[in-house]
Amino acid sequence: MNNWFKIIALSLLLAFTSGKAQEKLTIGEKQTIFSKVLNENREIWIHLPKTYSDTTINPAKYPVIYLLDGEINFEYYTGLTDFIARAPYADIPECIVVGIKNTERTRDLTPTKSEKKSPVNPALTLFADSGGSENFLQFMQEELKPFINKNYRTQDYSVLVGHSFGGLFAINTLLLHPDYFNAYVANDPSLWWDNKVTLTRTKEYLKKNKKFPAKKSLYVSQADNEEQQKNWNSDMTQAIDEFKEIIEKNGSLNYKHRFFEGETHGTVSYPGNYEALKFIFKGFRTDIKQLAKNPKLLEEEYKKFSEKMGAEFIPSEAYLNVVIKFMKSNGFKESEIYFMNLKDNYYPEK
């Protein structure tokens, strides 16, 4: 009997542990799109907000972040967005994140054809496949974005995020097609590219247009490339500084530049992306304690925020549920009733 008991107990233990091992935590899904523009398959990784599939609330629409170099950035970036979008401390709205995996990175992200000899092997030509950014942008605008908008619940607000060549791509997109995205993030952008052609484009753009379109945002991070100053790419920092001077003299763009002491070119995108999100969505956070005293403040602040962003934002149903619970648990009866009515107004029962 004891032996049989041991066998049964062991079997139950194995069944329990094997069942537990099958439970997985997922941060996204992979999709493959065939691009007629690029004549190749493109793999994209999609992260949906925590409330996206919550059946206890009405289906909502979400801003979309298009993240370049998806295979490098997707894992940490999705956790970052979820963390700073959590109620009641949210600094940003919940967002859909679309990570784009590279195939030919230099081809897709550089704006001009620029061949350069290797500093360590003059017989080797660097960047021979460069200059295809307009085709890649056409893929994003005409194929990728329509695919995302068709298959997911998207709000009409999008952000383009890039690092290094990706940052170069983001800034050139702002200059050549500013209406494609609402906000742009360029982490340690390679503005040295092709004899600083992007700086020339920036000057030409401002000479022609005088100012950038309203409601656009640009965040630029800069690494502390102390070691980089000693090598062949030492004009990285100089080009970013020159760009900063040009933009700040104009003053028409919602712009922020941040130098990160101690961060290298390879690490700066992490703190840069955190600060960029808070900069772009500045004004989104509301103080739940203040709402207890002045319930109308929530609508006032969302109206002000929407005007600043150039797109309509309303309190999410999930956040209103948090507010109502706070009011109820702290005995703010009038405020509780106010927000229950507000929720019914925004999200009527089906």
C-alpha cells in the first residue's frame, strides 16, 4: 500500500508540475507581411495593452508606437510602456507597440547612397547597400500602417521610435513627411551620415517652411560617447550638437534634447525611450486625490491634453473604474456618483 501511495503521489506531483510548466507569459505576437514595395516578407512583433482583451470593459482604441530595430528593443520597450501606463500613476496612455524586425538595416534606414572606406581595411567599402529609406517608409505608410489599423483597434495617434540609423530615419521622416506620425524619437541619431546631409535638409526645410507643423513632437537623446570620440566616427556628437542648435533657434517644434552622462551609444536608447514617452505625453497624468476635491478637473485636463496633442483623448474605462473605487473606499460619495455618471456617459452599457 505504501508503494502504491508513493506512486500515486508522485504521479499527481508530476502532473501538477508539468501542467504549471505549460503556463507561459507572452509579451506579444508575430505577424509576417509580404511587402510589394520592398519585394520581401517583413516580420513584425505586436504588443497589445493589458486591457486590450479585458471583456469586463468596452473595447477601446489605443495609440500606436512603431519601434525600429524590433529584435533589439521589443522585449524591454513593451515592459516599459506597460509600467508607466499603469493606473492610477499613468504618465502615458496604454499603447499598442509594433516592433519592426530588420532585414537590410542600412538599406532601409539611411536617406542617401553613401559609400565609405573601412578605417581598418581600405579595400572594404562600407554601406554599399545604403539609401533606401524612402522605400522603407513607403512600406510603413502604405502597407504596415493599414495592416495594423485594419487588424487592431487603433487610435489616430502614432509615434515613430528609432536609434542610431533608426534615429536618423526618424528625423528624416519628420523633415520629408512630417504628417506621417504625430511624434518622433531619435536616440543618438547618426546625423553624421553622408557629410551631415540631414543637417542640410533641416536648414533647407526651415528656410522654405519657416516652422514645423503644429502639434508635432521630437525627442533626441545623446550618448556620452567619450570612447567614441577617439575613433573614426567622432563626428557623431558634433552633428547632434549642430542639429540641436538649429532646432532650438527656430523654436517652432515641441522639442527636447537630453545628454545622458555615462551612457554609451549602445545603452542610451533605454533611458532615452523612458524619458521620451514622458515628454511626448506630458500632461496625461491626473492626480486622483485632486479629483476627489474637484471631479470636473478630469474632463478639463483631458480637454487641455487633447488640444496639446492634436488628437482626442478621453479617460479610459479602466481608469474610471480605478477612480470610482478610490472615491468609494475613501467615502467621497458625491465624487463617486459624479464619476459613475461620467463613465456611463463615455461608456454606455451595451
